[in-house]
Amino acid sequence: MFSRCRRLSTEAPNMIRINKLTLLVVVLVCWCCVTGIKVDEQLRNDKNLLYQNLFKSDQFAKSSNVASTRVAPRPSSDSILGPMPKHATNKSASLTEDEVLKTRAVVADVSNSNLKSTINEKRAEKCKEKCPANIKDCCRYAIAEKSCHNATDDPVSYFVNPSYPSEDWDSSFCDFRVDIKNRNVCQLRLDLEEFSLRGPHKYLGSCRQDRLIISTTLPNGIGITELCGNNSGQHLYFPVDPKAGGSSVSLMMMTSLSSRYVWKVRITQIDCTADPQSVAPTGCLQYHTSLSGTIQSFNYAGGMYQSGLDYAVCIKRSVNTCRVEFQQVPGSTFGINSMEGASLEEGIGRAGEVSCDLVTHDYLHIPGGMLDIGEEIFATTGNVEVYTPTAEKFCGRSLSGLAIQEFAEKIKINDPLGAQDNNTIATPVTTYASGPIIVRFHTDSVTVRERDIGFSIAYQQLGTGCNKNKIRR
């Protein structure tokens, strides 16, 4: 026991020396850490001052050398953290040029970000102006314009040619898919804000290489399989299955080197639950909701309608109206192939199945169409019953209510019409037919440019003369 105590007393001074050494090492390490923290903090402060100087508006246009020069006389930071070590000052100076470049990159990113924000804001404002009121989510984002080989599920989108707003002239296959994810969407509306492709063949009437093909997941057709020519301002409705979930509609533009082309198609997904008033009646390729407006055949601006058409144009019936008046737009041309063909005189209209559907099968179908005899006839006749025949198919070289009076029996036996019978210039056609207002356009398999021009007619819903007692054939 005594020997052990002597050994400990001998080793004690050594242990005390070791503990002192350890303590000294710990103190040195802590001092270095504190000093390093101060140095790092000093460097960060120097960089911050550098960035502040560089971000001044009067230095953005200067070169990096000028920027570095202006950084040099910055306010001293000695008052903040005391004298700065020499090695820290040299490090800051050596980093100045690199930091200038990096800072300018940050400035550029910030500028680009601000520019993009400004563009998005302008697009959002444009969206708010054009976005239908029923689509609440539309205006949250700018409406993007997309071209070939793209897809979208946005409530409103634009499909444009690759170089839009400029024209293109390349031969290409340009497809665009619209995905329907909202189960309440039952229709798509396509507004052809700009649409100019090569027109149909001048003898066959069918689209050539350039055409728009629209395909849906529904098996029933819509009365038109492809579209070509000049159709700016036209619109189309396409049904989609709201219960399918994940259904889609494909738009395919096929173009060639034969002519220049441009298009801008606005695509709107119609939520049939949120806005049932915007839904077109079943089977309507086009739908007009105003009291008055204009209806044109496709490629009317190109001077020729396509062959093989059979589609319906619908008009929303307004309350307190009993009749609709159709008339040729003043100054416009009218041409739907009739039995006489090219021999029919200019401005002469035809009506009835014999003239319009016995041989050519091209006609504009207006249910209950008649020549409205006017209020003055009733005033002179004492409001007695007046015989007013009707015709539902119109063709020839004018839209004419007078054409209803032609003698179908004479035409059947090849008895030429007299001058009085042939005087069927353009006059309004009125229909008192109840139910939906529908105008149907039908063409056969052959169309000729000089003769089969198409139509541009104005319609107007009226609430006067509703008590006329007419006998209709």
C-alpha cells in the first residue's frame, strides 16, 4: 500500500503537465475557431458590400473592370469588426472580378424573371378579355399557343402553325391532342380565328393534300370529316363523352408544298354542368346564340364549297319570337348547284325537291321556308286566310322566297318556265316552324368552282306577326 502511494506521488507532476498541455491545445483550437468565424463573417460582409455596389442602377451598363474599380473604395468595415486580417483583404480583392461576373449573371436572371413575369401578366390580361365567363380556371394562367406534336388539358388553348403569326410552306404532318380530364366536359368548341389552307379540288370538291382532320372517341360523325380552304371566323362544335374519363380529341393538320398556310385555332372545353347555356344542341356542328347574325358555308371566302357535306347549323331560339327571317347578305354572291346547272341565269333562285334534290342533291334546307306575304296583304284582304306554300330546300344562284312559286309539274315534263315563273330574284325566306331552329347544308360528291360558290345569309328572329293565320303546304 505504501509503495503504491509513492508511485502515484511520483507520477502526479507528469499528469498535471499533460493536463496543462491538453488545456492549452483546447484553448488554441477554440481561439482559431473564433478567429476563423470572424474572418468568414468579415468575408461575407465584404461580399455583401460588393453586391450592393454592383446592384446600383448606374453601374449595370459598365464593364466588369469598371465595376471592380468602383468596389475598391467601399466604406471600411473596420468599424464593424475591427481591423481585417491582411489575408482576408487579399482574398476579397482576388475574388472581385469573378464575383462581378457571377453577380451580373444573377442580375440577368432577375431581369429575365421580371420580363417573364411581365409577359405572363400581359397574357393573363388577354386571357381575362377572351376567356368565357363559365370557365373559372381559365384566367388563372396565360393561354399558351402550342404547335405541332403537342398536347394540352387546359380549359382554353390555342393550336397554331409552327411559324405563327407568319405563314409556313413546308410539307408536314402537324398533330395536336386535347385531353379531357374534367368529366363534366361534354363538348369542344373550335374557333378558327385564322384558317387559310389550300382549297378543295376545283372539279371534285374534295380536299387535296392540305386539310384539317378532327377525330373524337365517339363513333357518330358530325357531318364533316375534313376541312380545307379559307375558313377564318368559322366555328365548330365537337361532342366528347363526359363519362369516359381520359378521353381526347385529335386535331391533325396535313400540309404540302403546294401553297402557303396559316392557322390559329382556339379550343374551348365546355363544362356542361357549370354552363349549360353554352352547350350546342346534339347534332349541331355550328351554334349561334344571338337574335341575329350571319351564317356562311365553309370556304365561302375561297369561292367554293366542299363535296360530301351534310351538317346542321343551329340557332338558339329566343323567348317571345315566333319566326325567323333569312336573306342573302346584301352584295354577296350565292351559288348552290341546281337542276339547270351552269345554264341558270345569275341571280335566279330555285326551291323545292325537284330543282334542288332530284339530280344534284345540293341544297340549303330551311324547315317551313316560305315567302312572307307581309302585313299589307292582311290589311287589304280583311285578315282572311291566305294560301302561302312552303319549300324546304333552296338552291340556284340566289336565296329567294319567290322561288317557292315555281311550277314543279312543268319542270318534271321539261316544259320551259316562262319569264314570270323564272323571275325568282333574291328575296327573304321566312319560317314559322316551331321547335329548334335548324339550317342544314347538304352537298353531293361533285362540286364545280364556278358554279358551287356557297352562301352568306343573315338571319333575324322576330316577335311580330305571330298571329297570322296561314295555310302551309
